[in-house]
Amino acid sequence: MAHTSFPSDLIRAQREWNRTYEALAQRPRHTAALRRRLQELSSRLVAHPFWETAAGRSPAARVELRRQAKAEEAA
């Protein structure tokens, strides 16, 4: 699955989701805006048209998306 080419907007949304999740985990209070943002990004990720393609139908594709997004953040 490492050769899957994800659309740039999908990777960007996953990276934003990761950052928002980390920010939410670090704040014990005043998290409403972060929770709303996480819900918005989750909806964007789930409803992305890529998941309707042959490459996106594999359950491993979602795992690979998260892996690639984390690798880009680390770089």
C-alpha cells in the first residue's frame, strides 16, 4: 500500500486532523473549538471522493493515509 498516491487535499486534511487531535489532548479545558474542528475535519476525511475509487476501497488505504501524513509532518 505504500505506493498509493493520495490527493493533496486529503493528506492536508489528515495532517490538520493530527495537529488538532494533539492540541486537544494537551488542553484539559476550553476545548469546544478544538472538538468542533476535529468533527469538521473528520467529516471532510470520511466524505472525500477518494474513498470511492478502487485504491480507496481497501481498508489499508486509511492506515496508509495516516502513515503518510505523519511521515510528512516528521519531515
